[in-house]
Amino acid sequence: MEILTAVAIVAICSAMIFPYVGKLRDKAISARCVANLRSSHVALSAFAADAGSWPSVNMNHETNPTGEGTQLWFVPLIRDQYVDTSAVRIGGVNCLQAASLLCPGNKILKKEPYPWTSAPYPVYPSYAMNVYWGERTVSPLRVPIGAVVNGGAILLIDSTVNGSRSIYATDPTHLQWDSANCKIPKDIHPDGAHALLANGSVISVSPATHPDIQDPRYWNPRYQR
């Protein structure tokens, strides 16, 4: 009888503790994501200081920050060591991974090598940049440092995007909360997706906090009221 009572007490305590432990774990993961984004802002700012303009979605030179090319925004950050990297093997190929560009809470995207460079291949990030920062077919101008007048413009954000890892803020479905094509994960963290702003702040984005997320003021670094 005493054993059964003890088992019952343990079961009750476990039922009370486990949800609390889960919440603590979620908060820890969320804090790591925020730290990653802040670290990424340091790297992006260093790149901008060297290049004279912020990285664009897909107009960057692989190893020359002042040059224009066809590489995605994260490639020069990794190849020129603006971010700390580690060597990993994915799918049997040698890759360079930047932990600061990977959200620890993103279980949607698998780690994949970006093969359009020389080996070791950069690993795709789980954060996305939006096209207002320069995209070859939509908004072909890179953003000079002095052109940023909207410090609240989103620079990087948690994302479900595959492929080029960019959010087409000019495509309403990418930013439509009730669309199956929405690229912002609503429940990746307890308070929604995390977004890094041009001014270095990190905010939470969700349908509750940003029902009007399609508004250009959240995305365009050149936006003026």
C-alpha cells in the first residue's frame, strides 16, 4: 500500500513538473534564438562597414564584400568569416555551418548544403532576409548604409522558406497569416517568430502582435512615414 501511495505521489509530482520543465526548455530555446539574431546583426553590420552597403538577398560576391555577384546573403558572411563557423558533413559532403544563422527552435527546415559555391559548402540558414534589402529580379538595388532611414525594418526573421531563404515581402501570401503559403512560423517560439531589425533590436512577430504584417513599414529600410 505504501509503495502504491509513493508511486501515486511521484506520478502527481511528475504531472505537475513536466509541463513546467517544457516551458523552461522553450524559453531557453527562444533565448538562444534571440542571442543568435543579435550576433548576426554584429556580423551583418561588420559586412556593411566593409562593403558600404548591407547584404542583399542574392547580389553578393562570394569573397569580396564590395563586389556584386549572384550569391545569397549568407554566403559571404560564412566564406569571409563574418560569423563563426564549424566544419560538418551533410549528405556526404563537407560543409561550413554557422550556428548563429540557425534557429534552435526550427524543426521545419532540415540542414542542407548550399552547393552553388566551391566546397566546403555553406549550410543554409533557418533565418530569411526580405527582398527590400535587394533582390535581383524584384528590387535590384543593394541598400547603402546611409540609406537606412527605417531602423524598424526587418532584416532577418524566423522562416519556413526553402530554397533561397528569402521572404518576398512583395508577395502578399508570404506574409498572410491565414495563407498556406505564409513563410513566418506562428508558433516556433512561445511568443511567435523572432525578427532582427535594422537597428539591432529583436522582436517577436505573431498574428496577435502584427496583424498587419504586410505593411511595408515592417520591411522596407527606406520607408518613411
